[in-house]
Amino acid sequence: MRFLPVAGDAVLIAEGKHRAMVVADVHLGIEYELWLGGANVPSQTGKLLDRLRGMIDEHRPERLVVLGDLKHNVPRTSWQERIEVPDFIRNLSELVEVTLVPGNHDTGLRDLAPGAEVCEPDGVVIDGIGYFHGHTWPDPEVLSSRALITAHLHPSVRLVDPLGASRSERVWVRAFSEEYKKEVVVMPAFNPLCGSLPLNEMGDERGPLMKLIDLSRSRIYLLDGTYLGRLGEIIAAQRYKRR
């Protein structure tokens, strides 16, 4: 099995006996929450669907794995999601087998996903690889797999230029679990509208992922494949520059 991030996008190709395309944190319906907060953003679901259809056409996977948070609003499901999520899944299911691993935003997902396989929230093993969203502790069978693919953090790094201007860039995280002796890949969010967590500015975060890996030793890559270094090195370099 090998993992091939698609350069320039938050998409992973997992190649083994079968070829799977993996995306995470799609957050369909986030525009409704933005509208409630006073921001009028048109629905981006069509654009996200077109991106995925283009990727499927280019890479020809046998399966599409959505690794949690397909939808956005919790605990209720918005009118936008009730209309757009089933249509989104229906369109993708015509092209490829779709597997959904529920995340913390995916309340009522089974009723919204015609034609898709909906797994349990504690993850699933596909072709020897364990997939789980990251908001709950993975199933023991998932933990015993050869490698783990997860998401949930919306990982990014805040970059500061010499003039002090900053921007956050989505990143891939590749880590190694010393306790479970396996690689762990943390995926960036597919939807650029949803917020991100700058790993080089985070505090003492809690959650299942923090018990699996030492984030400070993880390797950080931009979406275009640029290697930024280990997270601890990035943080140390920024502290040095502030002196």
C-alpha cells in the first residue's frame, strides 16, 4: 500500500489491491451557518462536486472514501443540506463506490446518503488501512491495521513574511505512532471555506489524535508537496525570528 497526495489539492490516493480516493471535511452546507452569521456566500456544493468529479475522471479510483464531516450543521440538519447532500452523493455514486466514515458533524447522515456505504463513527478498515475521522477513539480493528488515515483537525500552518503579514496554509501531517508502531496521516480539509487549526500556534489540544501521535515530531507538507519540516522545528524557528 502507498499513499499519493494529489499535488495542489486536499485529496489522497491510496493504492493497494484496490485504488481509493480519500477526502475529508467537505462540510456541505457551511454557507447556511455563514448566512446566519450575516455573510451571504452562495452555495459552493456544485463547485465541490465538479472538483471531485474531475479528480475521479483523472485518477480512476474504484472507491471514494469521505473521511468524516460530509455535512456541516449540528445538531440540526439545515434545509440546504437536506436538498444538496443526497444529490451530491447520488451524483458521485454514479461514478464510483462511495464509503462515508461519519464525523462529529454528520448527524442523520444515513438518511441523507442514498447509494453510499455509511460506516460506524469509530472507523473502518479498507485494503488493510484504517480510516477514522478523529473525533472518537478508533475501533481496535482499525488500530491494528497497517497504517491510519484520519482528519478532523483541519490542519494548517500560519506563515509570516518579513514584514509581519501572515496567512494560514492547509497542510498534510505525516506522523508515526510510537505506541502502535505505524504511520498516521492527518488530512487537510477539502472545503477551503471551513476554518483551519494553525498547528504552530495551537495550545494543549486534547482528543484521540493527541494520544496516538506526538504532533511536534510530525512532518508537515503544504498542499503543493513542499516539505516545511517537523512541527517542532517550525515552531522553534518562529520563536527564534521573534527575538
